Amino acid sequence: MCFQITKTEQEWLAVAKQYQALWNFPRAVGAIDGKHVVLQCPRNSAREYFNYKIAFSIVLFALVDANHNFMFVDVGYPGRISDSGVFTNTELYKILETKILCLPQPVPLNGREKSVPYFFLLEMKLFL
């Protein structure tokens, strides 16, 4: 299952404004993380769903805004796959690679001259 992300540049700027105001993270436009959801061993697939935490699971991968609202969700990857393996198989990764995500162009921080790009925070544990 996959919940798609569609945002305009203005919507990304609004998310960045939230991260700046709530968490003092300038230029952050989301936080991404994966979470193992424990389940009973699916039939005929023990190794595929057996993870490093010594349990059977599927992985929920998500991108959230500063208020912990989901902006993108992809769930169902077997528990044995690493976080990076899950990420590189998501539609979010494919969109980032093709550069069609509509992220704002880098601009300088207040009082600075060098431009700073917009970015995703990794493994924010604040919402778990």
C-alpha cells in the first residue's frame, strides 16, 4: 500500500515554516523513518519477514510534517529489508531521483549569503 505525495512549492514552504517555528529546523520539509510492525509469521515466507529484531514484521515507511501528520506512507515491505533498502524502493525515492518533487530552490538563511537547500530529516523519533 502506498499513499502518494503531491505538493506544490508553496506547500513545501509552508511545511518548512512549521519546522522552523516548532522545532527550530530551518529548511526542513519533512522527517522520514521506517517502523517495523510485528506480525505472525506469514505462511511459506519465514525468512523474508524475519527481521534483525528477532521477530516477524512488515515495514511502514513514512514522511511526516512538523505536526507529525503523514505526507507519504508506504507499507508492506518484508521485515528483513533494511531502512535504506525500503527507502530506495519507495515512490518517494523515485520522485526525488527524477527531481519532480517541486522542492523550493535553495536560499540563504537570514543574515547569511550562502544558499541552503531544503531537506528531509532522518529518523525523527519524536512521533513514535
